[in-house]
Amino acid sequence: MSSNEIPFGFWVLIAFILICQGSWMFWDARKRGHNAWLWGFLGLIQFPTYLLIYLIFVRKIFRRKVSGANS
């Protein structure tokens, strides 16, 4: 399948997803004090690999919650 056979709406959808992802990663990284331009750029070039890396290493979504008096 060549790029001429892929509908234009598909390309618009892909562009929309990448722009939304890059924008969210930029604003969230800026809010958390990380390198916003790097994460925003990486979010613009590929979906969802850099989003998953961002969530795991910057947002630390898998960190263990510690509660109690010893924390």
C-alpha cells in the first residue's frame, strides 16, 4: 500500500494524536521541572513509545506508595 492509497483523514488523525501527545508531555514536563522541550519533541515524533517511557521514568507511575509512621 503506497502513501497515495491511504486516506487523507488517516494522516490528519495521526497528526492530531502526535500534536496532542507532544503538547501534553511538554506542559506536564514543564510543570514537574523536567526538560519540557525534549519531552515535547519526542512526543511529536512517535506514538506511544515515548509516552510510555515518559510515564514510567518521569511520572513514575509504578512507584510503590508508602504509608505509615515510618515513611
